[in-house]
Amino acid sequence: MSKKTLDVITHRRQLLARIETQRNQFKHDASMLHAPLALADKAVSVARYLYHHPLLTLGSTLLLARKRPRSMGKWLKRGWMVWQIARGLRKSQTAPQSKV
């Protein structure tokens, strides 16, 4: 074999070894993100469920207000703020994009 062919073979082996190292590193990094992403998925699922069942949300809020009326003001402010943010995001997603 020529020297050029041997150099190409050696370079290919080095690249394959580096690819394997990068794959292992990516696998390790991705495994560390599994738990936080699973928690985020659950939070999104809960939010979607509550969005599609507003009476359940209202009922649980009223029940909580009946049990602990003093802490309801704080939670109502937070809920109002989240609702306003969600409404603003929904409007910004459906608004037509202006052409420049």
C-alpha cells in the first residue's frame, strides 16, 4: 500500500475513535437531562389538563379559598399574572407577522 493510502486509513481510524468518544459524551450529557425534561413534560401535561378542564380548576380554587382565605390573595395574584402572561403569549402567536 502507498503511504497516502495508509495515511487515509490512519486518519479514518482516528476520526472513528473521536466519533465514538463524542457519542459517549453526548449519551452521558443527555442522560443528565432526562429527569429535568421529564419533570417539564409533566408540568406541561398538567397545564394542558387544567386548561381543558376549567371547572375543575375553579372548583379547587374555591375549595382552597374556603379552607384558607388569608393565603388566597397571594395565590389569586399569581394566578392572574400567569393568566395574563399566557393570554399575551397566545395573542403574540396568533398575530399576523408584519412584512418589512
